[in-house]
Amino acid sequence: MTTITKPWDDVADKNVVLRFIDTNLKGSGQVMFQGNALTGLLFLVGIFWGATAADTITVAIGAVVGLVVSTVTGMMLHSDDDSMRIGLYGYNGILVGAAFPTFLAGGVMLWIYLVVGAAASTIAFLAVANVFKTWGVPALTFPFNLVNWFFLLAAFQFLRIETSDLSAGQFPQHIGDASVHADITFSFLWDTLFRNVSQIFLINNTVTGIIFVIALLVASRWAALFALIGSAIAMGAVLALGANTVDVGNGLYGLSSVLTAIALGSVFYNPSWRVFVYTVFGVLVTVVIHGTLVSAFAPIGLPAGTGPFVFATWLFLLPKKKFVPIQHDTIEGGAAEGKDSIAKANG
């Protein structure tokens, strides 16, 4: 609880309607590990700004529907109240709600599909968190990715769910010179820096990215700083490697790196120079994993989502705070630490 939001928190705790709104807003904030209602509200403002600018308001509406549905699902399952109050049952749902209208179409049936998917993300969160606490790592956004991949693939078999915005399946091929040629101007770098952040919610908009960074700043200066650090390092790395500059400029190569940087640099490890170096390495590995998933999913036309962030962060969390392997006789302690991590931030 930050000083700026304390009055709101005090009022919300005393009113059932405001408490429900507060819980949903914190769920929005937990997408980037911030259980802060004002941060979550600013995330929603950024989503609506970007969706309106792109004339895709259904993405913003879907995000709100997914957020509410996944939160209500958690309540109906009588889930842990402490985790509920800090928004852990809403953050996967809001991503599902933004993703389905982005990649799918289908009128009323799409919204029914979205509601089912958002509810399923809560079930997936509970299942994944329960399994992975054994290794002392949180669920992160893996429940969102699991639901997103399953439901998008299933949509190919349903006549009333259109897959118009999913890329056509093709075997991965080495990109040509034409794909990496672009004028790297200050405007390109500036836009990419913030679009890497905005694409976490599937929004391709510079202003939205700036709003998201401000939202992070409200809750944590370290989170905002590492978001920009992760974005900048990822951008530099993929440009140096020669990635498709259209994808780079649209923020597709940086969104997972932003999440990895926030997670390693400011949430699960205490900020320090040692952690900074470790985080930079984690961001670089995230970039490679993104390329891996793009190639692996090319034949079936699926988006990588935040999968690169999930796999990289799991890899870099398993060594624990001392950066040494966990011995078998301390596995129970590791599991307990995992519970604390899940209670602290968004699994």
C-alpha cells in the first residue's frame, strides 16, 4: 500500500462495491506485478487510449470483461482472500480478454468464448500455482498463455469463431535482408522503447506505453526503471542481431523482456548491481527464447504471447536469491518461499 493510495484503500476495505472495484483494479496492475489500484486504473486508461486510437475498442472492452470474469470466478471458488485482494485472480483474465478480440472475430459467439476463456484462466492459475510452488516459483502469466494457445488453436475447428488475425501457418525460414532494412531514426527508437511496454496488453501505441510507465512509477520507481531498461536492452539486442524491423518497431520483440526485467530486477530479487547484471542477462535470454517460440509456432500460426517472459523468468528464478542450486534437503524451504513470492506478486 503506497501513501498516494492509502485513503482509497481505507475506504475500499469498508465498502463491498468499492472493494470489488479495488480488487479488479489491482488485478489489472498485477500484469506487471503491481498490486496497486491506481496503477491498474492507469493501465486501463492506457488500454482504452490505444484501442480507441487503433479503432479496436473491442480489445479494451474485452480486457475489462476478462478481468471481471476471472476475478468473479476466483470469488465463486472461494479462493484465498489475501491473494484475491491483491489481484492475483484477475491479471491472467485481463490478458485473455485483450487477446481474443485481437486475434479472433465472431460476434456474440466470440464474447461467449472470451467469458469461458477468462474463467478458465483462473482455473489454470490455481492449477499452475499449486504445481509450481513445489519448486518455489510463481505461475506468472503462464495460465494466460496456456488458455490463449489452447483456445486460439481450437478456434480453427469452429465455424462461428473466425481466426482472421492469426498469421497463416508456414515453416520457419531464415529472414531475408529486406526484412531487416529500416532507417533507425530517433523517432523509431523512441516509439519502440514504449511500444515494447504497451504490447504487454497487445496495444501498439507509444502514448499507451508512456501511460504504462507512469502507472508503474506510481507503484514502484524500480519497476518503472527496469521496464525501460528491459525495453532498451531488448531493442538494442534484436537490432544488433538483425531481426525483422517491422516486428521490432511494433514492440513484439520487447514485451516479454520488459516483464522479465521488472520481475528479476525489482520484484523477486532486491535491486543491486549484481541483480542488475543478472537481469540484463535474463533479458538477453528472453530475446532468444522469443525468437525460438516465433519459429516453433510459425507452422501453426500462434503468437508467442508472454511465453518468452515466463520461460526465461522461471529459468532465472530457480537458482534462488543466492544464485546457487537448491539442495534436496531444502526443497520444503524453497516451496515455502514460493508461497511468499506468490503472495507478494502476481504469480
